[in-house]
Amino acid sequence: MNISKPDASRCVRRVTQVLYSGLGGHASVAFSLLAGDIEGQWQPALLFVGIEPLAPGYRQLCELLELPFECIQSRQGQPWCTWPAIYLALRRQRPDVVVLHSVSSLLPVALYCFTHRKRLVDV
């Protein structure tokens, strides 16, 4: 997978993708979106959220590609318990755009985007 590094001379947008931490289609879509940034216009980060620990392959791929990432583990049936941690992670990462792959994180992501006037993209 070829993911371009951002060009320092361009206006680069910080983009955080919020996706499921376990196996599933979210990561496939997320990494495909990153690979599609052939001009290096994104400064990407990933925020994995879910009841499963971060899949080892996702961690390895992030480390190999030097992608910043965080993982927040939630409790089954209680996604709201992770909402403060999700909001704080977004504040640390300061994305201009948040790509949301899972509606279970919608409220804290929408709150961050509304409060900081950032763009939310729901995939």
C-alpha cells in the first residue's frame, strides 16, 4: 500500500478517521481512503474504537506506515462510556475533518465538529 507523505509547502488538512478496532470492513475502507490521497493533501490519523482490542494487523500497518493512531476500548452495550475519551482524543489530534465509520461514536464526534467548526463526513 502506497500512502503519500504530506507536502509541507501545501495547505494540508488534518483528517482523523474514527473506526472499529476489531476485524471488519471499516479498516479496509479507511486504509483505501488513505491510499487514495496520492497528492499527499491529508495529514492522517486513525482513532480505533470498539469492544475488541485493536487488531494486531491494524497496529502493525499503522506503525509500518508511520500513521498516528489511538485506540479506545469500550464496553459492550455501553458505547456512551467512551464518549468523553473519544472527544478528548479528537481534541488532542485537532483534525480539520473527521471521517466517521461507525455511528456508535456519532455524538462525541458531532459535538467536537460542532464546537470546533470542523467538517464531519459519515461513511
